[in-house]
Amino acid sequence: MMKSLISIHDFSKDEMLYVLQRAAEFEKNPSQSLLAGKVVGSIFFEPSTRTRLSFETAANRLGARVVGFSDVKNTSVSKGETLKDTIKMVANYVDLIVLRHPLEGSARYAAEVANVPVVNAGDGANQHPSQTLLDLYSIQKTQGRLDNIHITMVGDLKYGRTVHSLLQALSLFNARFKFIAPPELQMPAEYKTYLRGKGLAFEEHTDLIRNIGDADILYMTRVQQERFQDPIEYEKVKNSYSLKKSMLAKAKPTMKILHPLPRVNEIDAGVDDTPHAYYFEQARNGMFTRMAIIAYLLQGAR
Amino acid sequence: MTNEKEFKVTAIKDGTVIDHVPSKQLFKVIEILGLENYANQITFGMNLESKKLGNKAIIKIADLFFEDDDINRIALIAPQAKLNIIRNYKVVEKRSVTIPEIITGIAKCVNPHCITNHQPVETRFLAQSSDNGLLLTCCYCEKTTDSQTLRIITKEES
Ligand SMILES: [Zn+2]
């Protein structure tokens, strides 16, 4: 089978480091026609403008052309075509598929039926590995290293797939974790078991402000109202996990705030002009990381 | 007493006796093996005394011999099952079932958002035993199904 990127586990530590190194090269020189003549299929079964633009720009900057659809209205999919048939059809035309689909496991299945590499751009609540790689790239770029990072993860740690994948990736680099979440949205037991099995330290707290001082990275996530049965509970949580400029007084000077975006009110606009804010650059890093992923899957390591 | 004893000694000339099946799993075992599709003579008994299980079922199938891959399909629900291979009224071989590392198309994924529960995709799991019994990790959605949430795909569903 072709090499695909479906889950962060599909890449070894060496492959991750290689992709980060390529991403840095693309950042220095963002327009390289390495893939002139190639066609990338951008197949989005649900709208995600941010992710789609990032991937499509990455493909364009590599000199590839992009075909595809950005939602399923007016396609044969809305007439009940199976994912298998759609993927088989698209794989006939393109050299690589970028897939976003609401069902979990859809990307793995697509990689099994396609004869071209597949990049998972999000399969429901399951995996979104390019997000994890761009997070690693942002951490490496701002901290000058990936090893022994102190990371504080904040907000929805129960359903947030980005924090789960990032946790697994950073566990390869001896990270120290702090989990800050309301009782309803704590890190699931399986990930804590995973860290214990690797002998990695973690702490759990419900209080944000006292756990900023020792962090290299503050990883904020969106707390969504639909996770709460009681709307009053949501209102309380929403405010106590919202980051404000005044809370950063004790932060390390080199501490950076990451957020997968879009944000709602987890980060107050007042934080944006502090030297800690990094979420907009993080999104830009995503494009270079996706260039590196596409180039690696189509051309291998050079 | 006599009935039970009679059943136990009812011999088949050639074939397979599946012993130590938990009684409540008997019909599932029959279904997983697809025995209703065979014309062979099949006898079974359930709620028989067993030192190991307390209560067991037994299935005797004349003139049928299973491949390991087929018989291991029942390991998910009858891990202690024993096979006696009969030739000319004698037990010529005894086999245990082993849980395959990869389990294809027998169990349902517990995750309602999994692709296998929405599209015609055969399920596939990585099997692992743990302190809490068998754990099946879906090769697609990566969620784990345990023995409490395990559901076997029935003939009509597959
Ligand atoms: Zn599944």
C-alpha cells in the first residue's frame, strides 16, 4: 500500500522530524515547483474552509493543481454513493487525496481502497494528523527544541482530538504535561494510562491562572456549549477557562500560546498583541507543514 | 441423568465435537460458524454440567472438520471451547481455540460514529487481552470495544 497519513501513529519519530525539517525549508522558500504536473484531489465531505485553504494553498505552492469539492451538495455523494465509490473514482484522476469526512475511520478506509496516498484532513472526532505536525513545528520553532517541553493543555481535554494526538506525539519527546479542565471535560483515562505506561509525568488541575508560570507552551482549546447539559455550568466554565492578558504576568518570557483556531472566547483579544500570542503564526506554519507532508508522501525522503 | 449420559455418549463416527461452550453462547456459536447452512447431522445439548464452566453446551457435527481460521472466530464468545476431532469413533486430536490477533467481520464497533456502522465496510479489530478481559481496537476509528460492549454481527446484519 502507498504511504498515507491517516493517524499520527503512521509516522515514526524520524519521519516527523524529517517533515518538520522540510517544513522549515519551505518556510524559507515557500514557492517550489517540486510537484509541477501533479494533481491533488481535495475531497471535503463537510465544510472546513480553514483546513481546505491551507491544504490547497500548500499544493498550489508546490506547483500541483487542485481538483475536488468542498461540500457534498450537488455531488453523487448526496445521491447515496458510498465513500468507496467516490474514492475509487477520484483516485483514478489524481496523484494524492486530501480527505475530510465526518465519519470516524473514513480516512483509514479511504487509504485502503485508494491506490494513491491519502492525507486525513479530519475524520470526525478521530484524527487530524497535519494539525499535530504543525503544532510540533510551532513548538520546535518557538522553543528551539522538542525535547523536555512543559506543556499546559487547557479547556476541552475530553473531546478535543488535537490535544490527544499532540499528547501522543509529544510523548516521544519526553514532555511534561499539565491538564487544566473542568471536571466534565477532563483528559480521558486511556491517555493518562498511556502516559503512565511511558513513564511520563503529568498533573491535573481545574485552575488555570496558577498553572501558567512553568509552561513553555500553553495549548488552549475551544470549550463548546454542546458538551454541557446544563447551560449555567457552561457559562461558568466559559469564563474560568478564558485567557486574559492580566493572567500572563508570571508567564516565562519565552512562553507561547497555541490554539487550533477558530477561537470563540477562550483567548481574549487583549492577549493578541502580547509576545506570547502565537496562534496566527501557528496557522501560517500549517501551510508549510502541509507542503512538507504532501511532498514527503509523493516523493519520499530526498 | 440417564438422558444426559446418553447424550454425552452419543457418538459420531467422523467429525468434530465442540465442547465447553458457555450455554448462553450456544446459538451465537452456531450462527458464527454458519452451521444452519450445513446438511450434515448436527446434535447439540445445552445446560450440561461442567466443572470448568458450571454450565456448558456441546455441539457435535458429523463429517465436518474446521480450518483454524474458521474455528477461531468463536474464540471471542467461547474462549474456553475445546475441539475434539473424531475419526472412526475415536478422538484423534484435541484443539483449543485461540483469539486471532486481527479479527475481521465478526464483531461490531462500539462507536456509533464509526464508518463501519454507516457504510458497507467490513469491521477489523486488533485484539488484545487485558486485566479487564478482551479489548478490540477498531482499525478504522481507533476506538476500543471491550467484552461488556462487544456485539457479534448476526447473519442478517452482515
Ligand atoms: Zn470503529
